[in-house]
Amino acid sequence: MKNNLDFVIKRRPKSFRRRKDIKVTETSDPKQMLNKYLCQDIRSVTHESFIDHDTGDTQIVTRTNIEYQASNGPLDATEVSRLQFLYTTVDGIQPAKVSDERLPPCQLEEFSSTPVIILKVHYNNEDYTYAVRASSFFDAIDMVLDYGSLYCDMQDSVYITSIKTLGCPIYGDQDKEELNAEIRKELTDNEQKVNPNWYSYYKATGTINYYDAEIGKQKTDHATVVVLGNEAHSVEAAVLDYLISRFDGIVDTCDYNLHVDKISPIAIDWLVPDSYVQQWYKAKKADQESEQADDSRS
């Protein structure tokens, strides 16, 4: 809402403040909310159990619902009356967070999916680019520090110079440097002095054209992916393999045409393997459960 920028500038305080400097009270008594501002939506949390018919185990599902949305103004008597009704009728409703002045709802959330995160890291007087599938930037940094220091000769002072999401998947889980090490070994064993085709990562966009019988029209879909290859035909073959897997519901039911539109190199030095990511998250969960158990005993 850039049209509100002038208003924003006018209302900026002249003194230094932080969000944590605004006093926030947590309460389940609606009467204490009168003329206060809601700092975030009021939610309810419930737990439901069901039996997994495949394993026979009882599974617990946690459901979170928004029961009352935070507004820009203070809570008046009518709104407090509504909240009074909610707090007496809704199971699992959480305490409200209120303040004497408006604190716009702003909460950092983890990614809803698991994207590929790209980190540029400086160490050993060199710049390296790491790619890792992680649920948050914080996890990505911790994972790269673990993996890099133990497996990629990362040492001494380490600086994260940039971090971003890739915006497209990486197809496959092969290690570029392992494949290149095999090429170097073969050249050394055979005493060859040729210039080999080294494995690198490429970002490619592909297109599928097909006839959609349900709507009676020709349709076109696109997909972008990062693949590993060392020759033009191997890169193109990898992209086509990805497109077939990406559009498996289409290629199995109708005639189609696949083609690669664009291929360009992308700088990735190290891809943290999915197997490592899965074990890392498993270990993190175990650590959290252990800490919670220790807290409950103390």
C-alpha cells in the first residue's frame, strides 16, 4: 500500500523504539481487553486423535483456527462482549495479547514448504555457494556450517555474504565434486591432457504442449529446474526427465510435446545432500524433545 507512505512518514516517532519496548499483556479475561489493542489474532488450538489403519497406531493431529481477527482500532464494549462469548464457548482458545497502543500483527513464520536456499559463504579467502533444502534461513545457515566444516574444508572465520531462496527445485541429489573427482582420477590414471567437460549446475526452463480433452483446447505449461550435467545433451536429457516427472499426470493420459527452452549455468559449489538434510532434521527434533524432557523434570 505505497499510497499510505506519506501517512506513515508523518506518524513516525522521533525517538528510538523497538517492538519489545511496547508493553504487551497476555490475558484470557475479556474485561481486561477493553480499550486495548489486539497484537495478533486470537486462535484456538485443539488436538484430535485418529487410528492409522495401515499401522494401527494412534496419531495426534493439531488444528489451529483463527477465532477473532485483530483490527486497527481498540476493542470497544461490543467487541469485548463477543470475546466474552468466545472464551466461554470455544475449546482450546488461547490467551489474547493486548497493548495500550496499536502493535500491528507481524510474526516471522517458517516456510510452508521446503525450498532450496542459496547461501554465499566466504572462508579460506575464497567465496563458495552452497545450496540446501531447509525450512528456514536459520536452519539453512546451521546446516551449511555443519556440513561445510565437516565435509568441505570450511574452517577459520566464516562469513555469510548473502542468502536467498532459489525459486525452483534442484532435480537429483548427485554430488558435483564427487563426479568431477572421478573425471580427474581417470585423467590422471590415463595420463590424459585433454580439457574435460566438468560437471556443473544449470538452470533450465522447459515447456510441455498438450491437448486437454476436458476443455477441448490445446494447453501449454512451463517449468524451471536446476540440473547437474557435463555436456549439452546430458543437461537436456536431465531437464526432459524432470519435465516428465513434473507433468506425469499429463504425459500418462494424452499426447504431448516436450522441449527445453533455455539452459544457462548457475553457480553452485556444494549441494547439501537430501540424505544429510533428513538426518539433520531428525537429530534436531531429537534434541528438542530431549530438552523438553529435561525442562519438564526440572
